[in-house]
Amino acid sequence: MSTRYDEKGKFFTDRVTKEQIPVLIQTVFGRIEGFFYVMAGARLKDEINNAEQFIALTNAKIYNLEGKCELVCEFLSLNRDHIVWLAPQAEIRSDSK
């Protein structure tokens, strides 16, 4: 891997740094838990909106509408048209009162 510096000291590498975000996704067919990757410092919303038709997830668990885990896979390519909602798992909480 090579590293290049500009005159201001900013560095450039051949490798893109991404952050792994655990997400929960509701689809019309069930729910998916997995990891979505965003550019370092980018917002999840921007990455979803700028993504191609399919988004990549890793370590995905796919649950049916009854909540039963149907599939587990290391890589999943999900069509954005099937997403009802998506939330970072760190921001999910139960407010049952």
C-alpha cells in the first residue's frame, strides 16, 4: 500500500477506510440484522441514498415475519427497493411502559 502526502500534510492511500455499522433492516419479507459499511466520517443516510440499487451487508441474519431466523450468510446484497426502514442497532431501544 502506498501513501502520498500533499503540500498541506494531508495523506492519500490506495485503501479506502470504512466504518462498520451494525444495522437492523425491516423489509416487506422480514427483518435483517447485519453490518453496513460507510466511508469514515460519512452519515449512514447519505451512504444509503447514494448507494447503487443493491447495498452490501456482512454477517447478515435474515428473519421471517414471525421472527424466526431463516438464513445466516457472510455477505448479502440487498435490493434497496425492499427496504421499509433501516436503523443503526446502537440507536434502537425499547420504550415499553
